[in-house]
Amino acid sequence: TEKQAVARVPADTLVIHGESDDVVPLAATLAWARPQNLPVIVFPGVGHFFHGQIALLKKVLVRELRDLAVS
């Protein structure tokens, strides 16, 4: 089988993923992020659209953006 090229992203990219994502499996995201040394934040039990966890998603994003602004 032919191996597809992995899309690269900037080194400071943060990946947020739902553990129970049924659209993009967590294993696939980790396999993509690993060779790029990208951090991955996993929301336990959360699906692709973060249903019921939007407030937590916002909190994590605001925290990460605030940390980035201070750096």
C-alpha cells in the first residue's frame, strides 16, 4: 500500500481531541501528531463535536491562548 504524506503544521500547534471521536479516531490523531512532536490534549469520553463539553473546551482554549500571549 502507498503511504500518504502527513500534513505538517506549525511546531507550536496544539491539538485537542475527544477520546470517543467516531469521525477521527484518537489513534489516528496520535499517529499524525507523534512524528511532529505535537502536544495533544484529550478530553475523556468526548466525541467529535465536544457535545456537553463546550464550556470545558472554551476554558482550555482561553488558558492556552493566555499562556501563549504571556510567552
